[in-house]
Amino acid sequence: MILVTGATGRVGGQAVAQAHWAGLPVRALVRDPARVDFPAGVEAVRGDLADPATLGPAFAGVSAVFLVWPLPTADTAPAVLDAAVAGGVRRIAYVSAWGASDDPEEEPEGILGFHTAIERLLRASPLEWTLLRPGGFAANTLHWADQIRAGDVVHAPYGEAGRSLIHEADIAAVGLRALTHEGHAGATYHLTGPEVLTQAEQVRTIGEALGRDIRFEESPPEAAREAYVAAGLPPSFADGILAAHAELVRHPEPVTHTVAEVTGHKARTFAQWARDHRADFGG
């Protein structure tokens, strides 16, 4: 049995769907099973990573966990991993982040801070772990969706920031491969899409998927920070995102071939992701 956390999100949802399509027994961790609608055969179980005392039934009979961490800190992670071990879990594939630190003396802040903390806990645990370190998520461009539905211009900073965005389906595919096949324990996989596109090129690609001419227009970073914070991001997370994009103008994300090496299929392009998500942009 595979347990998927973050099962109603984009990456976790893909893991649930792909495991189900492959005929694997899969259980989805959710806060309220009555409010979700998974395919027949997918077991929804109540539990909350913020409250490890609720996780006993979720881990019972589970041998592998696809772990998406939805919380802004790693405070409950030690108790969560203890509960997993106590429940008989043997393998965990953890969706971490590119930039998580391998230096035991370094203490990153913000998003990379909790990812680094959880990676360290996994390394010190008796579990067979695999670390998935994706670069930019293609789904992060959905924060432009309101602007694209409303018009033909996207206003954002750092239009020349280059990213090798990855489709959430490829992150899920690598994680499931690690959970269901030998040879992945102790591995750290840096995952990207197959090409680098600037943010301006990403906007044009979304437009092509919609059959529209959509352009990128530069705006001040301060305006983007205000929007991130207003949307509920902690200020430190907003600052980290903007600093990373500024750096990506000078040093674009690299491209890895890890998706193909692990799964046997090439990583999906951003154009494919945009076609898969036309409805999210009003198409």
C-alpha cells in the first residue's frame, strides 16, 4: 500500500492518479474524506500532518509513502516520521526542493529551511528514503491565470528569468518509480523539464496553447511582493521567491535528464503542460 500526502494538490494528486492507473493499492491522506472524490479503489483516510496523533490509521498497513509536505515549518516532521516507522512504513519518496542544503552546518531560511530540515530527519531515520528535488514547478505559472483570463498582458517582474519548469506528472512518476522499484534508496534526484524558458517565453507559450497572443510586461518586484503576501505567503517566502527570480536572470536553471533516466520517458515540455492546463487559464 502506498500512502500519498498532499493528495488533493497537483503533485500529490498526480501521484494518486498514476498509482491508481498502474493498479497499485493507494491511500490518500486528507483532512476530510467526505469532501473528496477519488476514483473507486482509492482509499481516502483522515489525517493531518500538523497533528501527528491523527496518523496511526493512515500509516497502518502502508509500506511506502509519497510525502508532500504542505506546512510552512518542519515542526511536526519528527513525530510524523516516528509514526511512519511505528506503522511499518519502509520507503519514503520526499518532494523536497532544488537548493535544499547538503551542508550540515548550513541553516537555510524560508522554503529551503523546512525542506532541508526534513531531508536531514529522513537521512537519520531507519527508512529507505529518496529525495526528489524539483526545480521550478510549471504549475507555479498558474498565479498568472487571473491576468490571462482577464486580458492579454501578464504583469510580473524578472521577465528574463530562465527556468526549466517541470510538469507535476513527471515529479509524481519519478517518486512512484522510487517507491515501487529497487535501486533508489538513498538517491537524491534533481528534476527539471527538458528546456529553459524565460518568464516572457512561458507567457507566450501559454498563449499559444490558448490560441491567443499574450505578452509579458515588466513590473516592479515590490508590487509582486505585495501580491504574494496578500495571497497568504509569509514575507520571508515572498522575499525568497523574488530573490531567486533575480538570480535566474543572471544564471538560468540548468536542465537535467533525471526524469528520463529514472522513468524511461522524456520529461514533458512546458508547452505540453500548458495544453494540459488550458482550462485553468480560461481556455
